[in-house]
Amino acid sequence: MLHTIEELIERLNVMKDKAIELHRIRNQYSELSNKKYNRARAQELLDDIQMMAKLIAEDKEGTEIKTEMDEWKKQ
């Protein structure tokens, strides 16, 4: 794994935040308001989430599971 566990956690948190924003954008308007959601922004968020998921899935270089704590252990 090229990235640390902490970097993975941060990426997942960003993905979660984007998913929440996507949910809000998609559901913020009701049919009664005659307003439509921002489809372009929703697609942009979805594309970002999917791209980040792909990068995480493809992070398979090496067999080591890295953590930032490894640096502390070396001291």
C-alpha cells in the first residue's frame, strides 16, 4: 500500500462529505417548489467519489500496510 492508514481514513472522510453533499443537492427540492436540483454539480460530486474509490481500490503496490505511527516506533 502506497498510502498510510491515516491517509486512507482522510480520503474516506472526504468521500463521505461529498456523498452527504450529493444527497442534499439531489433531495433539496421537492416537486412542489418547481425547482430542479443542480444535476451538473451532482454529477461532478458523483464522479469525484467514484474516482477516489477507484484510487483506493488500485492502491495495491507492495505488501506493507503503512501507518504514520511507524515513524514514532523508529525513534
